[in-house]
Amino acid sequence: MSSPAHRYLVALGSNLGERLKVLHQAGVAIAADIGTVTAHASYYATKPIGAADQPFINSALIVTTDLAPEAMLKALLGIESRLGRVRRERWGNRLIDLDILLWQGWEGGAWRSQEWHADALHIPHPQLLLRDFALVPAAEIAGDWWHQTGATTLSAAAAAAAFQLTAMEQH
């Protein structure tokens, strides 16, 4: 059996319903449907943005898989749908939100940062370096990952941004 060819950094967020339960269900579904979850960040309580009016809980995970970017996006959207996500308005309240932040491919015996640009998907995620709720959990588990557009590692970007998020205590 060969090793997976792709590694993704995926953001998870929820601001409706039983947020922690839904985020846990999303992680389980990703592991069951997509590939091996190799790291999972802490959970962070964050303020709503855009049209959302309820606070979020955010996290991130790393998953290895054989899925190419567009297939990965389709799989994540399928999980969102199965968990009950209904898309009503951009940046509105949501039961679950799963976004591809970064992608690496296995090349020459090492993971290497990749880019993808299509109508429905841009990797790296265009807003990653500007959003505390995405960058802080991402840097926690993938601090050494290179952000091509920003020409920096996630750890360096998070330190430079000086975002002030504290991980939630888990009980």
C-alpha cells in the first residue's frame, strides 16, 4: 500500500447548536470518509464576523489522503451537508464550516507546499493570514508549514499578527 499523496490543513468552525459536538462529529467524519487525521488543534472561542451574530468555536486539523484538491473540497462539502449545514448567506451563521487552508503534496520524499487556483477553490486560503480564528489553530499544529503567497511559515505569521486567542479548556 502506498502512502497518501496529499496532506491538507483544514479549518473547522461552528456557531450554531452544540458547537463542540458538531466539530467533533466533523473530525470523525473526515477521518472516516477522507483520510488519516494526523493532528488536531485546540478549540478556540472566537467572535462572530460578517453577517454571523453568534460566537464561534474554531479549530483545525491535518489530514493525509489520496484526494486531489477539488475532490477534497467536494468531500468536505458533503460532510458539511450531512451534518446539517444550510448555506443561506455569505459569512452568516453556520452549524459547520470546513475550509481547506493549505495543501502539501508528497514530492521527492518530502511534503512540499502546493497552490491551487480554480473558481471554487483557492489554496492557500486567501484570508488565512488575516483571520485569527483560522491562523492561530493552524499555527498550533502546522507552524512549520510554508504559506507561499505570504512567503512565511504559519508560526512566523501568527507571531507577527500578535492575535490574542486562548485555547478553551476541555472537560
